[in-house]
Amino acid sequence: MARAALGLGVRDLAELAKVSPDTIARLERGEELRERTVDAIRSALEAAGVEFTNGDQPGVRLRKK
């Protein structure tokens, strides 16, 4: 959902996170990834403007400018 909110393709996010497109696809399929890989993807999404929420309904939203 975060990737879609930013209008990024799989290859775009992979480039930002410095991982392979297959790694992004594996994450989106719910497969297990190394913690540092997930951290890299999360950091890339946050740097691009996503905010992860942890309220009553965890999710994502675009950071206000």
C-alpha cells in the first residue's frame, strides 16, 4: 500500500531501497525477509514521504508537506 500511495513501481522502490525487484515482490507476497532488508525498504519508503501509523488501525499515510 505504501508503494502504491507513492506511485512507485516495484523496480522504483527496489532502486531506492538498494535491493532487487524480486525482494520487493517477496515482501509483498508476505515472505520472510531479513530484518535489515525490511529496514532498508521501510527507510526508503519513509524518505519518499510515507508515514507508518500504529494507532487503532495500523497502516500508512503520506506525510503532510
